[in-house]
Amino acid sequence: MSLHSDINSLVTSVDLELYDTTIVNEGDDTIYRVSIISKEVKDGKRAGVSLDSCVELTHLISPLLDVTPPVSSDYRLEVGSPGIERKMTTINHFKLSIGEKVSILCDDKTKYKGLLTKVEGSKIFIDIEGEISEVEFSDIIKAKTYFEW
């Protein structure tokens, strides 16, 4: 099994969902970032992830990374939520963001902004002011969730 699938197993064992794993460099620090989201949906929106859940998951993932480090140099593990506004780069990111507002830019410069209603195969469906638009995942060059204050 891969490190990603091992981490995914640990995340699901505490009733959360793995959103993404990334390696980022900030200054002189290398960070292995594990982003998680809640499975629970309240009033059509995903519930937040508690700090206690992040700490618990950090304690579960750390021993795994001692055996299978994600990078060959020094790094810091960071477990947390990907945030209310986050990039979507995989079809799974779209599936995990159903019910949220999204902003999408396609390779033909078409822009979509609305409520992500469903994902079927490689098709993304967005409700824009009551009208459903269908977007092919392969046509998307940039996408993110957004929050209206």
C-alpha cells in the first residue's frame, strides 16, 4: 500500500475524510500537510473539523511517517482543515465539495460561479441562479470553493 492510502485508512478510522496531502516549502521549512474534512453535513454544509480531531490524527499519522517518511529531508507534519476557501484540483475534491459554492475557470476562458450540485463520472454540475450548467472536468484549468460573507 502507498503512504497516501495508509493515511487515508487512518483518517477514515476516526470518521473523517482525507481531502489532500501536499508537501510545501515555506521559507526554510518543509511541511507535509494532511488536509481533512468532516463526513458530517449540517444544513447542506460540511461540519468543521475540531482541533481535538487534528491532534488525534497527528498522533496516529506520526508513527507511520517515522517508518515511511514523505520526504528524505527534515519536515514538519501539519494536520488540519483545507479551509473554507480551497483549491480543487482532482475529481475527488469536487465530490467532497458537493453542496458548496464554487468558482471555475475553463480552458476556453468561460467562468462559472455557483453551487456545486453533483459529480457524475467526469462531469461537474453547477447551479447558477437556478440553471444547471455542466462542465467537463478535463476542461477546467482552475477551480476553488468560495464563501460569501
